Amino acid sequence: PGILYIVATPIGNLADISFRAVETLNQVNLIAAEDTRHSKYLLTHYQIATPTISLHEHNEQQRSDVLLQKLQAGESIALISDAGTPLINDPGYRLVTRVIEAGIQVVPIPGCSALIAALSAAGLASNRFAFEGFLPPKVFARQHTLQQFIHETRTLIFYESPKRIAATLQDCQQIFGPDRQATLARELTKIHETIKTAPLAVLTEWVTNDLNQQKGEIVLLIAGAPAAITADEQAMQQLLTLLLPEMS
Ligand code: SAM
């Protein structure tokens, strides 16, 4: 059988692609792309003439059958998405699962991912983090999701729409408090790249008052709850539990 390559592509700056990725895209028989028209720009830039086929959220199941047959017939295929690493908030998971189940080799060609680029330049603790993808768009569901992370000590990473970033930051400030550090990483690798780390109160006010910060592609990072304070809080809670019966 052939090999399925999972190829990371740039998240803005076309130069952010590896030699190996370009080589692979040139050598495979077929490129499965999330949006073939969108990917044409990248492929033309690198003079890659490999045929493309679409694989997106809505046809992944049925396209997987076709791609699996081709792999079984000995063709090699590269999967790319519109930006960054496929499967990271992008299609491909079902295809990869099925290809592995069929005993066919899957090879990653690593490269960009917006969450890793953002984390690497945010200045927040990077040894442990939780990537949560997109927050729910509706207010109540979003607040509920954020509340679940009140005691999370790992750095939190979300993808967020520019339309909702101001409202989401306001929710974060309410839920995590005004002093919690957070980072807005916007338009990474592009002309208007902006990375700002500040306490939530400062970041929220800045984004709310500057419409330019509510444009483009955004990664939002929130520092984890400080472990020391969490332990203190726990001790305090234990103390209160002990004292309360005495006081009533
Ligand atoms: N597969 C991609 C990756 O590896 O990062 C993520 C795809 S997801 C559908 C698209 C979201 O990623 C955007 O809405 C934004 O939140 C984030 N993103 C992608 N490119 C970005 C960039 N250049 N700067 C900031 N965020 C970006």
C-alpha cells in the first residue's frame, strides 16, 4: 500500500513551510485538501503540480472510502488543511483512524500550528497547557465552559473568533478575575501580528476599545490558576469547614 502523509502548511506567512513538506507534496500521487481553491495559492507559489481532491468536514466520511482504496492500490497521499497542522481543529481525524485500522502507514510532516506559535511567544507557563479549540459561540455555553476551568493550573489555550473576542475577554475577566495574566495572539506570522500579554483587566479594556484588535485570526491564552494560591485556598476551606460548626 501507499503512505498517508499529514503535512503541516503555513498559518499566514508562506515561507513557514518545511523543505520536507514541499518535497512530500511534490512526490505524492494526490493531495487531499480541506479547500482545494484555498490551497491552490500555496501550491502555485511552490510550483507544486500534484493533483488535488477535497476532504472537508462534510465529505470526510465518504472521501475516506475513496482515499483508502487509493492507498490500498499503492498510491501515496498527502493531507493538508487550510492552515497549520491538519486534524488540529481541522478535518482528518476520521480518515487517519480508518487508515490506521486498515494497517496503512501514516507519516506526519510537522510544522506550524497557531496554538504552539502563540504559546511559544506568550510568556506564560508553557510546561503544561490545555488546548480547548474554539469556545462555544453562545454566551451561556461559553461562560459555562470557562467556569469549568476556574481551578485549572495549566495554561489554557483557545481559538476565538474576532467577532466574539471582546465579549469573551469580558467573561474571562469576570470568571478568572482582573489580575490573571492572559495573552492575545493575533494574526501570527502576518503583517498585523500582535502578541500582547497583560492582566485580564488591562487586556480586556485594550481590546474592547481598539476595534483593530477585533480583527483577523486569534489565539487566546489564559494563565493557569497559581498552584500555591489554590493550595492556600484549599487549606482555608478545610479550616472553615472545621471552624463553622464551632461558630454556629
Ligand atoms: N489547523 C490550524 C492550526 O494548526 O493551528 C487551526 C485551524 S482552525 C480552523 C483556525 C483557527 O486557528 C483560527 O480561527 C484562529 O483561532 C487560529 N489561527 C490560525 N492561524 C492563525 C494565525 N495566523 N494567528 C492567530 N491565530 C490563528
